[in-house]
Amino acid sequence: MAYLEEGEAWDTAEAYLEYVGRIARGAIDLKITEAVFCRDSRLPSKGWHESGTPHPAGDRQVLPYEVHGTTRPYFINFNGKRLKPLLGKEVRRLGCNVLDRTVTVGLLMDGSHVGGAAAFHIRTGEFYVVKAKAVVIATGNTNRLYQSQGGSSFNGWQFPSNTGDGQVLAFGAGARLANTEYLRVTVVPKGFCAAGLNAFMGMGCYMVNSIGEQFMDRYHPMGNNAPRNKLVEGVMNEIREGRGPVFIETRHLSEKDMAHLKATLGYDKDTLPDFFAQKKMDIAREPVEVMVSEFMQKGVSEFCGSGIKVNPECASSVPGLYAAGDCGDQFSCVSMACTSGDTAGREAAGHATQIKMPSASESDISRIESQLYCHMTEKPEITYKEFEAVIQRIMTDHMGSSAPGWAWRPRSKN
């Protein structure tokens, strides 16, 4: 997502902020968006270019999209598959120490100030104590709370290894959280969870019910370009009222647009084109049956996150602790992840130059280590898979779209 300031009235920081504030429905702090995104949105571009990451401006597959409630093309789809590996390579080139295959299990404190973190190696079990003047958490949003369409915790809309670890660590250290009551859900191909709704709707595809009606105008004046939550509402209500199944219609696209759509569907998830191929399904010849995805803890829109409460410097309420990306309460998607990462890193580095190294509590270290290894020495009564399956069933049946009494209607003022 971006505005480019190329002369159009909508293509400015002011217009962008007006749209962002309107669609986030009160859950966003525009001062943070302005400070992090509007001020710094061009800074990560230089770093991307230097690390070899394909930049949207140089990608011939780029097309601007008007999707999910936008009336202007603030969205693009570009091939970012190599973004993280290339950034990881750049980190190593710069001489940073990297602890691969480690899981952080606790933050170390010096009084009220963060003093580092403790972690363990998932293959060797080795315990690490990392002392630090500042810590940046960038662990993404919270997934795997609900059953997915594919029936597997590792086939979800978002990354399955993002399970809320960073938010828990920050909360345990005394940091405030915000927007954690919000859940996100989208529309996915039935039986398979994959990102890609932007690509379909951005190319002018539309949804139809079992009798061939385009129904989204019943739910929002922007029809198929409605905000994501309204698309979900439309799908669920059509099914409940007996007009399911629901499909995304693709057959009207030109040969050129269809080729672009098929190419970009693999950008978000490599295996989505494989899913269609294994089902012997050609989306140029038949519509795609859809259903709603699993829910996840995330912000209320594409622009607003859920998690660690931050200020315009990406700092949490705990001195020395910063957050970036989807684990922060104001950041969502690639655009805010990259700009908040840049801001959090810069601010954390500045903070570190102004203080001496904190003294991590030995009792904290011993407590974290003891809590960690007790799980490896005691035989559990149930496996993590059994535990996760029960939690997902409870959440899906009683706190999801299929729960009794769940309805997509405004809350009563009473």
C-alpha cells in the first residue's frame, strides 16, 4: 500500500490519512501512521534495492488495485517471495550475530527496563542469554486459534508459526496491549486457506451465489469493492439464507488479465496454483467456490494492527522495548511492517546509545530456564496437537462465524 504524490488529489499524505482513519473505525492512531508511514515510507525502499529485493516500481507485473473499500488504487501486488531471505542475507553481510533455529522464551528485566532476552535452540536444547540495551519484537500476528478451511493448522491464511509469542513476552514484561479483542477473517477458496482475495477483486472479479446473482450490492454500496469484513458478511449470509454455495466469477476476464491473475495468485502463496492444478481446475473456465477463512487476532483493517501498544517511535510502555510489524497495535501488512521495522530499529539504536548495559536479574534467568526445561523432562498427559485441536474446536464452535446466535449485524446500543 502506498501513495506516490504524483499530482492527483487523492495521492497525498492528507488524503491517505483521511481514508485510513475512516476505514479503521476508531482503532487507529493517525499520529503514529503519519510518523511511521507517511514520514518514513520511502526509507525502506533504498534498503530493499541494496539487498536485491524486487522493488514494486521495477516489477513489470505491478498493477494498481482498488480493493477492500478503497476508491483509489492504493494497493499493488508484487512478487515479494524473496523479501525475508534477502533481508536475512543482508543482516549477515553487515556483520550482525544471528541465532538461527532459536525460540525466545522470556524477556530479561532490570527493574522496569528491559535488559535482554532468553532463548533456546530447538534442535540442541542449548539455552541462550542475550543481554541488550534495547529489544525490538517483530513476531507477527496471532494465528492457529481457529480451525482452518484446509483442516490443518499449517494451512492457514497467515503464517502458522506466528502464534502470539511476542505479545505474550511483552505482556509478561509489563507492556500494555491494544486492539487484541479484534479478529480478522477473509474469503478463501473452499477447502484451502490462502491469501489472494486482493488479487481476485483487484482484477475485477465478482462474487455470485448459487442462482447466479451478484449479491454484494445488498451488503455494501461499493459492492465487490467493499471492505473485507463486508465481503465476509455477504458470503456468510448468502449461505445461511439458502443461496449457497458462493463463487468468485473469473470467466469474464480478458486473456491478458487472466494471465496476470494466475501469475499473481502465486505471489501470496506458492501452493494456491498447485491446489487448482491438482483439482484439475482452470479458473479461466470455471468460477472458484469460496468460504470464509479461519479467524485470527489482528487489527480491524489493512492499516491497523493488534498487539503491543506503541507510540510514534514504535516504543512500548516498557522502557527499552519496541515493536514492529503485525505484533504492534498500529501496524499491518507489508507497508507498515517495513516502515515500522525501520523506525523501531532506528529508535532502539538511539535509545541504546544513551544508557549503560542493564543488569539482567539472575533470578529471572533461572526462573525462565527452569520453566522451559520442566516441559522437556515431564511426560505430558496430552500432546500439543491434541491441546490445539480442542482449543480450535471450542473457538470455532463458540467464538466464530458458525457459533449459535452469531450474526453480522450492528451491536445494540443497550
